[in-house]
Amino acid sequence: MDRFQSMQVFARVVELNSFSRAADALRLPRSTVSVVVRKLEAHLRVRLMQRTTRHLSLTPEGAEYYRHCIRILAEIRESEEMLASARNGPRGRLSVQIATALGRIVVLPAIDDFHKRFPDLELMIGLDDRPIHPSDENLDCTIRMGEPEDPGVIQRRLCDLEIVTAGSPDYLVRYGEPQRVEDIPQHLAVHCLSHATGRVANFMFDINGDAVEVGLPAALSISDAESCAICSANGMGLIQAPRFILAPYLNSGALVEVLSQWQPGPMPVAAVFPHRRQIALKARVFVEWAAELLEKSPLFLGNLDLGNPSSSGYRVDAEAPLID
């Protein structure tokens, strides 16, 4: 039995949830795909899938084996791409997840520049705010806003986001402009829901060097920061969000910044990589391009100390493997 082919066939059946669709994708007869999976189960002495005439589902053992399969197949593919890249530059498929607002407002409007620099890379970009680990989704890297919560991740700090508090002129006329942080609980907020916890993210302020969290009654809570900005600009409540999201509204006067002297600490933007000994060249060139893009933007606090690897270089948290 060809174990490599068996892993490929099994993984494709799982991904497409169909023997026939997997057979079409792999350009194999359906009977061959069925035989390969049966032989794989016989070799492993465990049932990987539950089959009915209408449905396929993984057994617990099958789900665990699938996770190992996609990791092994990804490492083999990366090894092949690494050798090809050494000769011809980065090539192949590059899978990246980017925080939604960051991708939509900053990265995607400039992505043609990256494609022109590296035309042999096929880009697959997902916009998602969930704190996904790249290894779990077979991604080459993710670019997140906020501190990575996973222990042992490999990350590259890209820049810092300035966080501002604002409200619409109409709202500030109706409720009064807050002069002190102590005034905040008397106001309404348009809250951004945390994708990590599902709960509202309270406002934060820096008071004499201490980070102070303040809760506000919610006029509205939304899982998308750009939608929060729209509703705040329409007078529904105060908002606290990265400046790059609120910039169009602040520039037009639709929002007015308040309590700037107690602005909270910056929010980091970091690229997070899978648990591997070596970062793939294709992921490295994308992240370096993104770092350059963010550094040029006046909306970000990108003046990091280039000589300090803990602030601007690749960094390994906890027990993650070292980068070659």
C-alpha cells in the first residue's frame, strides 16, 4: 500500500465529504478511492469513517488521523516548494488568514503589488477574526490584531494599532461630551463582540500608566468593527476601535475623538505561523511585504526598533521550536 497516496485520498474524501467528488478531484475511478480507504483502515486496524448511502462522518480515530494527515501532507508539499523556491523563487499556493478589517481596508487594496512581485504564488486569503491557529486550518500564516493567545506560537510582530474613543457630533450634543473617564458609565456604547470569547469588549483607558477597564451600557453589540463604526457615526453610541478603522469617519467629521489624553495602550498586529522548524519562504515573503505595507501607512504605529527581535523580528513563545 502506498501510504502517501492513501493519506492524499483519505484527506480529499474528508475535505469534499464524498467518495465520488474526491475521485473526480484526484482523477481516479470511484472504486479505486473506496478500495484505498478500505485498505488504509485495514492497515491501521481501525474504522476511520462511518458511511451511509447519504452521509459520511469521521470516527474519533478518523478525525485524529485526518489532523495528522494534513500536517504531514503540508510538510511534504512545503519541502518540495522549498527546493523549487531555492531555484526559482517562491511558488505554489499561499494560504493566509487576515483579520477582516485589516485585510479589507489595508491589505487587499494593495495586494496587486504583492502579486506583481511574486507572480508564481497562488494566493488564497481568508478574512476572519476568529483566533485560528494556522496548524489547525492548514494555513501558511495568519495576521491577527491583538496578542496571540496560543502557547508556543511562532510570531512576527508587524506594527501597533492606535486605539481611539469617539462619538458622533449628534450623539455628543444629546448626551454631552465626556470630560473624564469617570463620565463614561453614563454613556451608551456601540460594542464590538470578541471573536475569542463571544462577549462584548469593554472600553480600556490608560490612567497614570495603569490599564483600566470600564463597562458601558450597550446600545448595540456587533461582531464586525467596521459595522460598529457605521452605527456609531449614525449616533447610536460611543465607540472604541483602532484608528485605521475609524479614520474615514474622523476625517469627515462623522465621528469626533474624545478622552484622547487617556488613550489606551496600542494593540499589536502580528503574523502567526504553524509549529514548524522552518517558516516557508512563501509565507516569509508575504509577511515581510505586509510589514513594509503597514510601516508606510500613517494609520499605524509602525516605528518599531528594528534591532530588537522581541519587537520587530520573528519570536518564539514558550516551548515552540526554534526557527532556522
